Amino acid sequence: MLSINNLSVELKSSDNPFIILRDISFSLKKGEILGIAGESGSGKTILAKTILNLIRKPVVKTNGSIFLDGRELKDEKDFAAIRGEKISMIFQNPTGSLNPVFTVGAQITEAILTHNPKMQKKEALDKAVALLTEVEIPHPAERMNSYPHQLSGGMNQRVMIAIALSSDPEILIADEPTTALDVTIQQQILLLIKKLNREKNLSVIFITHDLGLLARIADESYIMYAGEMMERITSADMENGTMRHPYTRALKACVPVIGDSREYLNTIKGTITFNGHAFDSKCVFADRCERKTEKCLTQKPEFKDGFSCFHPF
């Protein structure tokens, strides 16, 4: 349904140019929930924005192609035709993404009328109430008159999902939709997305830094590091610990376990690096990897058989 081939994006700044995404390829099937995970700075959000052509200079797409339903999206006209109509996105920080001076009802109605200009306002208002009902907001007709600051973070996230669904898209990109929400609300949002996926056959790209969330919601996941794909893994493999790439294992080891007697939490040594042309012939994770050899420092591993590593587990 959605196919990304050898996608590369760079920051073309004169001060500090670097590669944000390098040769990213994956595909999304109809009705699938596909996970994207990695540390902050891995390029997950830029990947989501590039799919919708929401990046602007000095961030520039330098290579690759994006296909939707077999048709390549080449210019802004192509992307404008599918943005919202075919693919919608839930952005990080729902409260910050909503306009504080308009009611949530006005904002949902605006989104509906934008994609359906011939629709009567009364019909749009009714659809907005129906959308709030669909995302399980209690007393939806009353909530239409609420402002974002009058709602909790979880409620605002549901409003964002309602806005994303207002155009009846085929694909939903959820960019860390549970960030800053408590565990109980996180679970409710996950269940809501799974329900929408099941009932509407909605394809979902679910972006997070939490491997535990991916194991609970995604059919298949890609692990990213510094703008590169490290591993493709199923939720079953994630739960069973069947991971090939050292980075995926290191991420998993950082997740605290109930009953663990460790005095300190595990961490990955060092910090995530900017990807640049210095890594054209070197593994981007090598400097932080405990399994590195001289080969990792002089050759670039290919993404093959579901991982990108010379010394997998």
C-alpha cells in the first residue's frame, strides 16, 4: 500500500550539515500496524514528515522514492492530494498541536469542511460529534464547546485522533501518541488505535521509543538508529528476546523489569551521533557497540536478512 525506497534526507546547513535519514526502505500493507522505534534523534519524526512532504529547507530529501497504491509521489501537488485524504498524522504533544483559542469542536469541524467543502456546517458538526464518540470521549456534544486547556492530555490526544480521522484516511501515522501520558491513559490510547485498525481496516505507522509499546500493538517493527534501519522484527520475536542486532538488544536491556534486583538501570554507553559521510564506510553504531571489530570500523554493513550487522546474535 505504502512503499518507501532508499529514502535519504539531509540537513543542508552551512554550519553543521549531516545526514538525517540514510537509505530507508520499508513497506506498509493494508490493515497492518507497523512500528518504528529508536532513541530520540534517530530520525523517526523526520521520516514521518517526509512521507507527507512536510519537511522544508534546510532539511532536504536527497534520494529515494515514495509510492502510494503503486503511484509515485513526486512533487507537492501529488503530496497535497493525499495529505489528509489518504494519509493523516497525529503529531507529538497533542495539547501543543491544538489551537488554544478555538474550541475542539471548531477545530474538528474545520478539518471536516477542509476536506468536504460542499458539506453543510450542520452536517459537519454532527460528524464532529460522531468522531468524538468514535474516539470514546464521554459527553461528546458537550465537549465540542471545550477548549484544549479544559481537557486532559489524554482527552486532547483523542481529539487529535478525531481530527486525523475526519477525512477518512487509509493510513494513520501516529508520532509518539502516548508521550507524556500516564500508563493507564497510554493503554487506553493503544486500545483505541487497535480498535480503529480492526474496525476500519486502517493501516497504522506507530512511532515510539518504547519497545514495550511496540510489542503490544505492532505486527512488525523497524528499529532505527541515527537515521538508519538496524533491524526488522516481529512483536513475537521482541517478546521472546529473539533479536539479532546488538542495538535492539541494548535497547531492550534498558527497559526496567519488575522484580529485577539491579541497583542501577542499564544504559547504552555513549550518546547517539550525527550521521555524516564519515559513516559511508563504517557502521554508524560501531562506536557504542560491544561486539564491534575492525571490520565494523572500515566497512558499511548492508541491511540484509532483516538486520544491518556483521556480528549479529
